[in-house]
Amino acid sequence: MIEQLWLIHFIFACLIMGLGIGIDVAIATFMQAPVLSNKKSIMVWVVGVSITHTVFPMFGYLLTYFSVQTLPVVTPLIGLLAFSLVSIFLIDELKSLMQAQETSHSPYISLALILAVSWDALWSGPAKSAQVVGWSDWMIWLSFILVGAVVTLFCLSSLYLAKKLCALSHFSSGSFSVKFLDVSRWVQYSVINYFGMLALLRYTFDSHVHWVYILLMSFIFMWIVLKAMAYRSVVLNKAFL
């Protein structure tokens, strides 16, 4: 029974991590779909974001792991670092929404574009290290592969959805797509914020609040933030007002 609960926890944790760093891939893929017109461009995009979202979290985690193991005194600082990186990312994202900036899409899939979409996966490493406390080594390394697979699934599903819906007038008109994408961002930001809060509570404050409560608090907090911003932003008010 205990082993089954651990397995469920392990799978759900991987899904949550994949959700946090995969929704932005889904959004970017959805917006990039018109230029993904041939098998080569699709392959480059899918393989590129899949690899980076597998390797980047692993790299960030290893840096955090060796820092904590060799210098335990820096553990509280690791929590602050992870929380700060998450906060910087979220603040930049929210600022761009407030400014209603339109993302220009190059007709070519470049390494720079893939790295831009994958940047958030790098900071997820320090945040993830707070999630895997008590895990065995094989669970930790397998989790990176599973998270990469979840991101790949998000990418392929978004591409398929975009191809199917792009011809529908009610979707291409913009009202539904804006609401859909902004609600997706709320989910993404909430999960990302969850990892920042988790690292801060586990490492810096040595708190053992159950992760489910932290996740719920993050969703509520981000909803309040987006709700408040919606009164000042044309981009967000269609989704949150």
C-alpha cells in the first residue's frame, strides 16, 4: 500500500513538473503552428524543446544538489535563489502581459527561439530539488525523462490542436483563443509559483507543509494577482473579468 502511494506521488509530481514547464511550450507551439509547415521544421521544434526541457532541469538540479551536499550551510540560500528565479520569471511574464506585447514569430525555427521557450526549464532545477526530498536516485533521474516526455506530449497535442482549430471562424476570430491561452497561462504561472514557494518553505524555512496545500495556495494567489491585473490590462480582462 505504501509503495503504491509513493508511486502515485511520484507520477503526480512528474506530471505537475511537466505541467509547470510544459504549458509555455504548448502556448509557443500553438502560436508557432502556422510556420511549422513541413516535417523537418516540426521535427526540429519538437526535438529541440523536448531535449532542452529534459536537460535544463537536470543541469539546474545537479548544481543545487552539489551545493547542498558540499556546503549544507547554503541550503537556506538555495531556497531563496529558487524563489527569486521563479519570481523574476513571473514578474517579467506579467509585465509583458500588462504591456500587451505581441510576440513576433520568425518563419524559421532557430536555436535562439527554442532556447527562449526553454529558459524557464533551467531555473526549475533548483525548485525541483525541493520536490524530490526522500526520493531514491533512480526515481530522481527517471523523473527528468518523464517530465521531458510530458513536455513532448504537450508540444504535440498543442500542434495538433492548432492545426485542427485554425480554420474555425469562432476560434480564429480571437475571443475564444485569448481566453483559452490566458487561462492556460494562469495554470502555468500557478504551478511555476508553486515550485518557488515549495523551495522557499522547504529549504529556507524548513517547513513541512503538505505540498497539496502549497499548490492550492499558489493557484489562489495567482488568480488574485491576475484578477487584479485584469482591471488594468486589455489582454487579461477577457479571461479573468
